[in-house]
Amino acid sequence: MKENEVITERIQSAFRSLATAIEELGDITANTINNRRRLYDMKAASALKGVSYKTIASVRHMQPMAGFSNHTEGSKRMWTEEQIEEWLEITSETRALYLEALLTCPDVGDGVLAELMAQHSAGTLPDYLVSVIEGHICRH
């Protein structure tokens, strides 16, 4: 083989290796995107629920997880798809039960309690929800 043919073969081999690596990276990226948890901000959540964004944004106890979120993108609070799906089922009649259940969750209970207590201190928490937090305040 001539020297030029050897160099050409090496270059072609390097390009084949590079093409394989690019294909593998594409697969990894596609899998990562597909497996990423979908997060919703307040505008998307309110649109899904069919309620006014302005109303939900100003009344925190009506928001997913009473306004508490352990996910953010920039300054936006975000909620997982599972959290939004659960919240979409909540009505004014079931809100107290929903919040009571959240307060017993080890990973979010303290954050939800802090949100509800802040709302209570500000005088924006309705009386029917005050009883939800009363039993939890003395535990903390």
C-alpha cells in the first residue's frame, strides 16, 4: 500500500469511529430527554386546571402543594407532572384533605406547613384551612 492509501484508510477509520460516537451520543441525548421529568410552572398548571392564572397566582393555598415547590427554573416555582395530576383532581371540597395529606409527606410536609403558616400569618388563609395546620404547628 502506498503511503497516501494508508493515510486515507486511517482518516476513513477515524471518521467511522466519530460517526459511531455521534450516533451513540444522539441516542443518549434522546433517552435523557425522554426520561426527564416534566415540570410545570404556574401558568401551565392554571391552564390545565382551567382557572385564571391571576387568581391562582394570588391565592397560594389554591396552588399545587399550597404554593410550596421543591423545583425551580430561574425564579419560577415548578411542579412535577405527578404533583400537577394530583392537584388537578382537587376541588374546594377536597382541598383540606389534600393539604392534610401533604403535611404528612416526609419530603414536602415541612415546606407545605411553612407556606400555610405564612399565609395564616398574612391573614390570607381561609378559616376552614386553619384547622388543617393547627395540629401540625405544635409538632414543629
